[in-house]
Amino acid sequence: MEIFIMLGVVLYLFTRDVFSKPPPKSVEEQLGESITKYLSKGVKVRIETDDRG
């Protein structure tokens, strides 16, 4: 009988960990993802030269 109780407890703890929600993302993680998404589209650079000199 004790083996079934122990098996039930182990099964409960296992399923609780497997099916739990991930923790919410911090502000820093959200900012990092936003910057990564923005930069993945490409960065346009315009080079201007000064021909006066």
C-alpha cells in the first residue's frame, strides 16, 4: 500500500514540474527580444563624406 502512495506522490511532483507555466519574462528579457527583432530586419547605414578638406 505504501508503494502506491509513494508512486502517486512521485507522479504528482513529476507532472506538476512538467506541465507548469514558464515564469514571466523580465523587463530586460523583453527589451533584449525587442532589440533582437528590430536588428534582425537589418540596419541601414548612410555614409556621408566631407569633400571640403
